[in-house]
Amino acid sequence: MKRFLLILTFLAYVASATVEDLGESGNDMNSVWPLESTSLYLPSPCPEPKDSLKVTVGLVGPKASSSEEERDARYVTQGKTLEFLVSVKNEGSSSLQSEICVSSESCPPEWFDWTVKSLQIPAGSTRSEKLLVTPDMSAVAGRYDFTVDASAKCCRSSSGAGYFYVQDLDYASETAITGTGQFQLDKNVHSMNSGIRSDKEILFSGTVDALVKNEYLVDQSKGKNPTFEEQDATDNYNAVLPGDALIGIESFKSSAIFGGVGAKLQQSYDVQQMEFKSQSFNLQTGSDKKSAEFKTADNFTGFYLIDAKQIAPGQKSLKEHEEYLGSFEINRKIIFRNKPTWKAPCFELDCMTGTNSGSKFAEALKAFAKSA
């Protein structure tokens, strides 16, 4: 009996030693139950961001009064610039540094004046950046979309969408001349669709560092796109021989009957020296506004005449006339706008079809007949 008790005691001791050994081996990295890395349980620097950003993209300028005006305002021609305003609101409770990125799948990044910006935005505040979009001269007409993304550390990111339309030029003529000798230059642009008529006759003899005359036409222009635009420049013209001169007659007319502003502008000059000339003419008859703007800065010796007028039948008549003979430096700016303050009375069917283009033409003819 004593021997049996001794055997049981010995077996119990061995079993106890084995259990303790297994327990100690649990801390060994070679155990079949490896412990997970404690790094997986460390808290994230931004476990659940509570702050957020909000991005909006809109056009610069007054709010459109209709969806049609909003759409037309997004039109731009090749080489012209459309202005957007990107606004980012910090809806969080602390100030943050936000990065704004512009991307597009339909137009190249070179069309945007910037593609990445950094903004410091206080809590609950909004910061805005102007974004300029300029399609190049090879841009194809159509709609273009882009996205503006905003992100910040420990903050939910956001994005806003913008879009615009490229409208084709119907006519473009660019002329640049430098040299000594003689030449004649004639340009004539007449469009019944836009109600414009532009004529230029220029005779040159002498020497010039640069003479530029560019013209652009967009029939049925949309938004702020100019219907007709001129860009003229002269740098250091001089007569070389007796009788040399730079002589020109240039005229422009926008007919109110055909949807224009009722403006007419004529220039005549006969100069023997012109140190510089920088001149532009911009006619807008699209859906955004109707205006004709003439600007010129000249330094010359000789004769120069400007005759400008606007006649809106039944509304107003404005006239300006200037003549210079001698050596002068002038700066001139003339703006004509057409904002009708009344509508011609309708008769019979005209009252029911006031939005029809034929009715609008009939009303214009009636107003013209009454003013005659």
C-alpha cells in the first residue's frame, strides 16, 4: 500500500511540473499560438474625423435670373478667359490647412491658371480662390467638365464640380506686318446674322516696326462672348520719303434692327509719324448684354478723325466728333449700351407670340417706322 501511494505521489508531481512547463512556453515567440502585435491596437492619429469640408464652384458675377442665362454665361471662345470662384468651407471646430486640387478628364491642365492651391481656413469660415479657364485656339466646341477636390489632415474631404462650353469662332483674321516699303490692306466683314458691317481701307508707305490688325466674329454669340472684336496696334511708324504716309479709313456699324446696339464708328487718319497705337473694339450682342466698347491710345503726327454715334429709335441719340491736326497723344474710350426701357405695343397675333423671333423683328420694324 505504501508503495502504491508513493507511485501516485510521484505521478502527481510529474504532471504538475509538465503543466507549469507548458504555461511558461506560452510566452515563447515560437509558440503555435503567437500573440498579435501590440501595434495593431495603438489608437490611430485620426480614428474617426469629425471635421469636414464643403466645396462649391461657381461663375464670377451676379447670379443668373434663369437656367438659360446660367447656361449661356458658361460659354467662352478659344483664347478667351472664363472666371470661376472656388469656395471651401471649414465646417469643423478648429482651424486647418486645406489643399485644393483641380482635375479634368476632358481638358488639359494648361487651360487652368492653377491646379493646386493651399488655404488656411479658420473654424466655421469660408475661403475663396478665383480660377481662370482659358481654352487654347485649337479647342473643339462642346462641353467640358472639371472637378475641384479639397482635403486636410484629420478631416473628411470634399469635392465640387464645374463645367463650361467652348463656342467656335465663325471668322478670324490676324495680320502682323513689319518692314519698309508700300502696301495696301482691305478688310470687309458683313454679317446679317449679327447685324454688323466692318470695312477697312489702308494705304502704307514708309517703315514700321510692327503693324497688327486682328478681327474675330462669333455669330449668335452666347454669354459674354463678343460678337465682333478688333485688336489693332502700331509700333514706330515713320515716313521715309517725301509723300510717305499711313492713310486709313475704318468704319463699323451695328444695326439695332438686326439685334445690335445701333452704334456706328468711323476713323480717318493721314499720319507721317506714329510712335505707338493700341486700339480695341468689342461688340457684345449675346444673351448677357448688348454693348459696343471702343478704346484707343495713340501718339502721332498728322491728321486723325473720330466720329461715333448711337441711335436707338424711340429711345436715344448720342453723337461724338473729334478731329486732330498736328502732334498729339490721345487716350479715348467710348461705350454704347442698349438697354430698352419700353416695348413696342403689340397688335393682334403679335400679343400672343411675343417670344417668337418673327414677332421681335416686327416690333423692331414698327419702332423704326415710328422714329422715322
